[in-house]
Amino acid sequence: METVVSGIRPTGNLHLGNYFGALRNFISMQNEHNCYFFIADYHSLTTHPTPHDLHGNVRQILVEYLAAGLDPEKSTLYIQSDVPEVVELYLFLNMNAYIGELERCTSFKDKIRQQPENVNSGLLTYPTLMAADILIHRATKVPVGKDQEQHLEMTRTFGNRFNRLYNVDYFPEPQAFNFGNELVKIPGLNGSGKMGKSEGEGNAIYLADEPEAIRKKVMKAVTDAGPTEPNQAKPEAIQNIFQLMKVVSAPETLAFFDEQYNTCQIRYGDMKKQLAQDMIAFTAPFYERIKEISSNEEYISKVARMGKEKAQESAAKTIRDVREIIGFKRF
Ligand code: TYM
């Protein structure tokens, strides 16, 4: 059975990008694989959350994992900081990760632009911490969105480098994974190419959004004056709306608006109304389950404790092996 690892940072509620890029795959993989899904709370420290926000956000993601259909009996669901073995592996990997390659990482360059007042070394070594998350369970498959592709490439580099350095065949090569074969990037509503928490107000639709909030955000989505010629290429903001419709609406609905666009009859107001309705229908079951699970404190704690135990067992074994390989032998 293949081992699968993936995580999500606790930076707020989960949005449709997280769902289609990652969570949907977590749910379908849990039946046939040895799965570890975690909440990347160490990673979130790069943005200096308050203790109160950090705790609340971790809890929220755990609730949303369960609400979306992750089963703690099938998958190991855990909080990253419950498994500090990850940090030891992170330290070992950092010894063989070079400043130049870390500085060239696209997500690091983006962060420098986004938070110039806080370019900390956690941002620089973000890919080695992520590699440690994956390699700690010696995973081969990692369900993630397209934005994580480079991090996966770096994980393979670090694992292979460790193998070469110590002349072992210990870490396998993990591959980014999506059921649809291609990694996905779900666009945002404000013309931005990516749905994300940090991509601006109104850009993301959250699984926990109330229907009215979804309607408001969708109706404000960026569009234009409409096509002037038949079969005209769609500008990016319009493509985004169509792409969102593709993931939440019926194929006939998408085909109908596509035809309307190609014959210059499209009314974006109608299209957005339909999109909002389909998004509300899509998120409704999550919304209800989130409310239900959120009030069950005992269950949430039990899931976290169970996950911690199972994840630690696997991580402790890897750390024992790695210490031995490196030469940390006890006298
Ligand atoms: P994060 O928390 O930014 O996002 C979590 C997951 O959601 C995917 N995602 C998207 N997919 C498609 N379209 C979008 N608009 C979109 N926005 C987010 C991300 O690709 C990701 O799969 N570094 C990771 C967390 C992490 C991790 C790991 C992942 C830490 N260690 C080990 C896998 C394995 C991150 O920041 O994801």
C-alpha cells in the first residue's frame, strides 16, 4: 500500500481552491492508501499569528477536515506540532539544502514581495520543512494543488541528496498527485489567477461561507463589457468565471453559457446568479457538517489525540533510522 502525505496551513477557513486542489483527493485516497493528513501549524508561524488565532485556526481546519469527509479511522489526521520529530528531520535536511536553491524558490520570492517587513529564515527554509513533513513518513504520493509543484521537486532533491550523501536507498521519490491527472489551480473571483486567503478581499469562497456571503462575493466578481465578436478568446477574468463554473456546475450549464458567450449574447449577471446558486448548493452540506462537528469538543480532542499517536509512531521510526544512518549512535 502506498503512503500518502499532505497538509494545509491553518491560516483561516478552507476555500474551494483547497478543496479541489487538495482535500477532494485526500478523501478519495483514504480508502486505498496509508494516509497521513496534517495541519501545518509550524509552517504558519512564518506570518506570526497570535496564540489565540493560531489555536482557533488549527481547530477550524481539523473540524473542516472531518466535515469534508476525512475519516480518522481510515486516515491519520494530526497536527504537525504534535510530531516534533518533523523538526529534527528538518534540521538534518537543512544541513544539505543550499542557500542558493532556497532563494530561487518561487514561493520565497513571492513572500518577499508580500511581506517585505518580515523576511524571516523560516520563509527561506519553508521547502525543507515541507520536505521533512513528507519524508518523515517516507511517502510516495502527495495530493496538492499546482502551486506546490516546485516544493515537491525540492523534496525529491533533498531526499535523493540524503540518499547519495550516506550511500543509502532510504527515502523514496514522492510525486505530486491529483486524481484528474493534472494538478489544478482554482482561480479567484477578483480577476486573480488563484483563489487564496492572501489574494485580496472577496477573492475566495469558503466551505464555511453562509449562502448570502457567497451570493455577494460572486455577484461582485470581476467581469467586462462582454464579447464584441463571435467566438472571441476569453480574457483572464472571464476565463476564471467559466473555470469556477466548470468545477461546481452541471456540464449543461457550462455549455449553455459558453454558447451564449460565443454568440455574444451572454449576460454576466445571469451567469453569476447561476454560479452563486451552484456554489451554494455545492457548499451547503459542508456548511451544515462544519456547524455540527464544531460543537463536539470531545470528538475533536479524541481525533487529535488518536492522530498524534499514530503519526508519532511512524515519525519516530524514521528518526531512529535516520539517526543511525547519519552516525548518531549511542555509547
Ligand atoms: P496551503 O495551506 O497554501 O494550501 C493547502 C492546499 O491547497 C492547495 N491550494 C490550491 N489548489 C488549487 N487552487 C488553488 N487556488 C489553491 N489554493 C491552495 C495547495 O496547493 C495545497 O495543496 N506548503 C503547503 C502546506 C504543506 C504541505 C506539506 C503540503 C506543508 N507541508 C507537505 C503537502 C505536503 C501550503 O502552504 O499549502
